[in-house]
Amino acid sequence: MNKKLSIIFLVAIMIFMVGCSGQTNTLEAINEKGTLTFAMTGAYPPFNFINDDGDLVGFDIDIANAIAEKMGVEADPMTVQWDGIITGLTSGRFDMIIGSMAITEERLEQVNFSDPYYYDGAQFFGHKDIDANDITDIEDAVVGVVTGTTFLDYLEENVDNVKDIMQFDSDVDNMRAVERGQADGLVTGLLVGLNGIDSYDMPLEAVGDPLYVEEIGIAIRKDDTDLVDAVNSALQEIIEDGTYAQLSEKWFGVNILEN
């Protein structure tokens, strides 16, 4: 390599190093712009949904706003299809997922999670006239789930009597399929199912005990470990100062972190 090329090479290396040293991580970027972006489907009431006025509301939205306030920034939500939501996070479309995502080993290979901000049971709901005490009592069952959820994997791996699994973009459509007789039942979160029965006057009921219990956390990119720490700190603050309990009472009538 001649002297001229050597100089060009060294200059290029120095520019690259300066550029890298000037990069900011996600937490620094959030603090600089004063906003954190987060995603959910907007189709999972009462946790996140579009109300009659066209506003995005729900427990997840309130939790995001409370966490952002503790971090000294504002929360900026966006809605994303559940089936591609992790890809959206890892590709940098938004800073985190605050959308009632269960913490699983498979997801932990792709993203980090905060401490759980609530616990929920996966529950089978059938038509109120169904003759069954448990999902396994139904021969050749047709069961609905929302695409991309852990409920799909559980049914495929653990329930032999399910003949067909119908997939939907939302649990409202899922419930209506049971109401119309297209499915024997559906599997969703216990709290979501109970809320749907009450809010939409669905002729459904919880059948049997919860299939399993899930820890629900806030998903954050693997490299953003300092952001995980900041979110965990803010989450602990809203639990300790009573904000969490107030928000939970607002949406569920109880503190779901203690039930």
C-alpha cells in the first residue's frame, strides 16, 4: 500500500470511529426527543383498543403514559398487526411494545422484557350452551385464537382433540365466530374474555380452569439494556406510589398485579 492510500485509509478509519462515538442509544434518543414510541394492536380490549370516539385507550395506554411520565418524556403510541409486531420492534420502527405481550423463551431469543406488569391466565371460552366442563371434553373441537399469540402454539402442542384452529386479527372477531356457531370456542386471556362478554354482550362463558398463567411484560430491543433498567425503575415507581393500583381499579375494579 503506497503512502497516499495509507493516509486515505487512516482518515476513513478515523471518520468511522468518530461517527460511532457520536451515536446515541435508544434511551439517550428518547431523552433527547422527549418522546418514547410504543406499539400494540389496538384490538385487545380493555388493554388497548379504539373507543367510540376513535381514540386509542386502555390499560396498556395508561401504563405507557405513566411510565413515560416517570421517565420525564411523553408516550407516543402506534398500532401494528400482532403477527409482525416483534419484527417492527427489532427493525427500529418503535422503541418498545407495551401491548400485553407474554414473556416466553422463544421471544426472549429476539427481545428483552421488563419485569412483568401483570399476570393473566390463558382461558378457553365456549358458547354459554356448550355441554363441556373443559376444552378436552369437546370432540373434534374448532377453536379460535388471534394470529401470532401463544394460545395458538399451546393448542397445537397440548390439546389433541382440537380439529381446527381458526385465526383472527382481533378477539372481537374471535368471539363473534363462536356467537355465529362457526367455532366451539376460543382461547384468549381470562381478563380479555371476561371483558368481552360484558362489553359486547357475548353469549359466552369461561369453561374449565385457565390453561396456563402468563407473565406479561414490555418488550425492548436486545441491545437496549439501559432502557430496560429505566422502564423497570419507572414501573416500580408507579407501583409503589399507587398509580398502578389506580389505573388497574379504573379498568378492572381490582389491582390485577395482586390477583
